[in-house]
Amino acid sequence: TAGTDGTPGVLEAAQRAKLDLICRKLRLRPGQHLLDIGCGWGATAIHAATEYGVRVTAVTISTEQHRYVTGLVAERGLEDRISILLQDYRDITGQFDAVSSIEMGEHVGEKNYPSFLRVLRDSVRPGGRVLVQQMPGVDATPVLAVVGHVLHVDSQAQVRVVLSHRGPASALGLDRLGQRQEEHPGRLEVVP
């Protein structure tokens, strides 16, 4: 909440710090194009556009979120920098300089996780970065046990996935992508 003198409160400061961390990890620079998969209520898209000078394409399947974020974008005069699409993430076309998916991956479902990772890989340009923030699930199913991901594509358009997770590497089901897995203390790397 905000302080009595109008300064940002603890929650606002924490949210801003989180959004800055996301943008810094994606190495966003003015003029780049960010894809935000599962844009929620628009915080990442608006922050990236206003604070980092990027164009943003944000995707959601929620009509309520689409309506709300579209209104915020119009209210702030950001229509030239932010496009909000009401569509399934699997229907995304094109490549972007960076891709984010914040708190959306856990809604994908275990059987759809390999295709979700493929969409992330296919949506980022060579040299671009992908960041997925995901909380572990209460039921501790293999995919929902993932704590966080950072994916990036090198100059040969190969994806490297670094995961922090609980349980064996095979439990994540990433072997279905035909990639070799290397376990390291505290993380798993999946290399094409």
C-alpha cells in the first residue's frame, strides 16, 4: 500500500523491483519487441514499454483481462507500443527479441508443457532471451514442481534451458523434446 505522503508502499516497491528484474534478465533495450505470454493484468507489458522503451505484444485468453489491459493501454496512450491479443499462446506467429511468461506456465498442464516450451523456443529470435517465472504447484506434480526457468537462444538458434526443480530430471518430461539433460547441483540444464 502507498504511504501517507503518497510515496509507493512496500507492495508497490516490491512489484516494481520484480518487473525491473524481469526486464533486466531479458536484457531489454529501447526498440526491441517483447512477447508477453499470458499477460495477466498487464503489469509486465506496461512496465517494459514505459520504463525500457520496447514494443510489446501481449497475449491472453481471458476476455476480462484483455478488456482491462486494452483499457489501461488506451488510458496511458500506449497503443503505439503495446498490442494486446485475445488468443491462445499456441497461435502466436513471428519471432521476438525477448519472450516473457509470468505465472502462466503452471496453467498450461503437464501434457501441454512440451508444446509450451516449443512455442517459447520458436517465438524468440536467435540471440534473444526467454524468461518464465512459475511457482510450484501444491500437488507437486512433476511439471508444477518447477520453480523457475531461464531460456535463451544462442547465435546458432539453439535453446538452452536452465531449471531449478525438485525431484529427478526425468520427472519434468523434457526428455520428450529429444534433448540431452545434464544435472548440476541446484539446477538442470536441457541442451539440444
